[in-house]
Amino acid sequence: MTDTPPHLRRIILLGSTGSIGTQAIDLVHRNRDRFEVVGLGAGGNLELVAEQAVALRVPVVAVASGSESDLATVIARAADAAGVTAYDPELLVGADASTTLAAREADVVVNGITGAIGLEPTLAALRAGTTLALANKESLIIGGPLVKAIAARGQIVPVDSEHSAIAQCLRGGRAEEVRRLVVTASGGPFRGRSRAELADVTPDQALAHPNFSMGRVITTNSATLVNKGLEVIEAHLLFDIPFDRIDVVVHPQQMIHSMVEFVDGSTIAQAGPPRMLVPIALGLSWPERIADADVPVDWTRAQSWEFEPLDDGAFPAVALARRVGEAGGTWPAVYNAANEVCVDAFHEGRLGFVDIVDTVARVVEAYAVEPASHVRDHTLDDVLAADAWAREAARTTIGPA
């Protein structure tokens, strides 16, 4: 008697040309007996998405920018270069292309889009009843109750390394046995610096993350610790743990991705190299593990791991995130949108590094007098309106280009 082969999971991959997307495709190539990519979504990197589509013979390709004729031409060129004939995928082009693709039939939608634009694809995948492997933390953070209202139990699988770690640790006990979550942070490239020492940080310095290679927004957010603030909100929403039971601890080596403390005093930690392959693999295959997704820690090698408290004075982003997270409603959308505008302004040379979070805080304070800030049962239109308000408020606060 032979073993029955595993079900071939049909994957829709959004953000295929980014860091999460390219690593997910690497895992798919190494496990073609387990996964079939049935849709690719990307921004505007037509050449790379075309190469990916041809290599995997993906039946549907969606891009946010460019034209259908441009995409068709680039795909034809990539197919010719690869010696592939008779490949003619369905093409979706435009701002709603990824949302349309996310609603298609599949087993798993991986949302690796960066930023608030990932919200509508997240909602589309959940409405379709598909398992959502969520790397786009912003959609959960700004969508909050909207996302949770339509998500079935277990439908969202976190792909952020910290939340994947927590999900893995939670297998070790019942929900009522959890005392607190401990989210680890590398501290970014400026760990140990005072606020005064951060005043002259340049964009190039902010992009020099010590452990991970990520896109501009996420890497900058890691340097300001806005990313960790967003992750605290995300942990609250994913695991229904109050904010006062979610701690952040700085762990520069990032070998422990996060921990769960239980009521008996024990703590379960998830350890692995500071890479994203295991969280992505679990997103594709949850609750099963993929053999050899990454190389394990070499426990025979002498090594030291450090842990230290977060400096809220130099890095106030986490404390601010707790405030907006506790306020709920559309407040997290304001925090996130203002930050995205500030990150762009910083890289354009129009805003200082410490001014990023200071400006976000000013926008958050200004939102308190807006009638919309008191709405509790908000709709998608309310979220998008808050997002738009915050972007404009941030631009006004920063000043003209």
C-alpha cells in the first residue's frame, strides 16, 4: 500500500515581486508536488512578474499599473526567452486587479502587498472563504473589526515572523492558560541610540537593517519601530489578548521570533534563523510543516542571545500604537496612513527621522476633534475616509514639497 500524496494546494500570491512573494515562489519551486500557483498579483514590475508567471505557467496574472497590451508583450517576451510555447494567461490590469484576483477560487491567498492598499484584497479573500496567509499587517490593523467580522475561525494564518511564532507557541497550551504574549524586536539599526543621536539619521542609514532585507517602507518602519507598534496591534487583533498583556522586548539577534508566557510560569519560545522562510512556508501549508523550508539553528555552535527593554523615550512609536489600538475604530488607520506619508517625505529629504513619529503623533492628536473619530461600528468607506484624512493631514503638517 502506498501513501496517498498530499492535496495540491492552489495558491494565489499577491505582491509576488516583493520580498514575501519572491520567497514564497522559491518555496513553491522547491515543493511543486504540494503547491500550484493559480494567480499572481503585482504592482508595476512587469518584467519580474512575467518571468514568474512563465516559470510557473500561472493561469491568471494581475498588475496594478501598466496596460494589458504592455503586460501581454512582456509575458510573450519572457515566454519566448524561456522557450515556452502556447502560454496565454488571463490578464487583469488596474487598481482593483489584486482585489479581483483575491476573490477567485483557491485554497490559499497569500497577501504580501505592502501598505493600506492590501485591505480590499484581504476582505475579498475572506469573503471567498479562502485561507488567508496574511503578511499585509496593515489590512488587519486598519480594517480591524471589518476583517474580524467576516473571518471564520482559523481562516487567517499570520505570516509576520512574530505572529507566526506566537501561533506556533500557542499550540502548547489552551487560550485560558495564556498569561501574556512577548513580541521580540531587533531594535533596528539604531538600537541603543538616544533621541538626540537619531536627529541626523539619513535614509540610507535607516535602510540598513541588521538582519532582514525588506522593502523601503517596512525597513524604515523597523528603524523607527513603527513596525513593532503595528505588530502589537496585530497581535491584539489576531489572538484576542488585551494590550496590557502584550509586551515588547528587544532581542538584537532575532533568533527568537516571539514567545508566549503561560499562567504556570512557563514560557514557550519559537526559535529559528532571522529569515522569513518558515513563516511563509507555514502560511502556505498551515497547519502542516514543509520539510527543509529553512536551515535550523546550529545548537552545537557557541552563541549568545541578548534581551533588553524597549526605550520608549527614543522610540515612542510603540507606545503611540498602543494608544491608537486601545482607541480602536478608525484610529489605527490614521496612525498607519500618516506614517506612510511621513516615510515617503523622509526619503524625499523633506522630513527628519525623529520627525516621522512626531508627525504621526500630531496627526493622531488632530484626529481627536474629528467627528469620525468617535464612530465605533465603522464601514469600509469609514476606514478609507480616515485613511484619506490622515494622509492629507500629514501632508499639511509636513508642508509643501
